[in-house]
Amino acid sequence: MLSSRDLATIITFAVLNFVFGFMIGQVPRLITGIPGIGYAFTVVYSITITVSFLMYEGRRWRMFAQGLLFTLLSLTTAQSELLAGVISSTISVFALDLVFNSVYFSFKKRGKLVRWAIFGQVFYWTLSPFVILLTLSLFYPLEGVIATWFVPVMSIMLPVVITEAFVGGYVGYQIYRRVEKIT
């Protein structure tokens, strides 16, 4: 059962990620016209996702609820071709919640939550483009998706995204530790 603290955290971080998604995911593309430019700011998402993920302390379905709320908020601004991205985001966050909440207590018992946070972010941000590729292929021909989106954008941005996920997971963990000391 969700506590009021969990519900407030879910809503706060979903709205925060939605605002970041609009500011750093959509506006730079509108300004530059470069597809995938929002991936250059993965570190911001990674930090907020890590902090919220750690605040849930391994309790299942909180991260999925946050991702689902983010997806519903994103539907209000998403264009029809971004629907595949919204669907893939939901699938990716479901996998993140399912896999990493299953091993949370094992990492916590060993005092390795920083590794758990970093592995979770790298897992999510590595899985997400491949799920987007599969989801886009439901709406468009696979060859076209690979030629116009995956190869040009992901061949350049995937190493950047993985690096930023690593950094974001670590910074998010450090922020969480400081917030945890205050509360």
C-alpha cells in the first residue's frame, strides 16, 4: 500500500521529470532541429530518477507508478510520432522497477547502494533506446527507423548517454545521502 510520502514523491518527481522533459527534451529540438539533442541532457533525468528510486527503498511499483504518471503527463504534449517513445518509456521503467527492486535489499545489506543506483541508471538508459527502436518499428518500417533514427542518433549519443547515466546515478546517490541525513 502506498504511503502519503510515497504518493507525494511519485507526483513530485513525475512532474519534475515532465518539466525537465519539456525544457531539455523538446525545446532544444525545436530550437536546433536536431533529432536526439535531448539525449545530451540525460544526466538531469538520471539524477532525479536516482534520487526518487532511492527514496522508494526497494518497494515495488513506486518507480513504475512514477514512470506511468510521467507518461500520462507526456501524452498531453507528445506529437503522434512520439507515442512510440511514450510507450517505450513505460516499458523501460517497468523493467527497471521489476529488475532492480528485486535486488535492492541485497545491495543495501552489503552497503553497495551506490552501485545499485549506477547500475540501475545505466540499465535504464541502455535499454530505453532499444525498446524505442522496437516500439517505433511497430509504427514505421524497421529499415527506415534504423536508417533515420537509430544509427545516426544512437551511434553518436549512446556512449554519451551511458556516461551521463553513470554520472547521474552517482550524483543522485550523493544528493540522496545528503537529503537522508537531513530528514
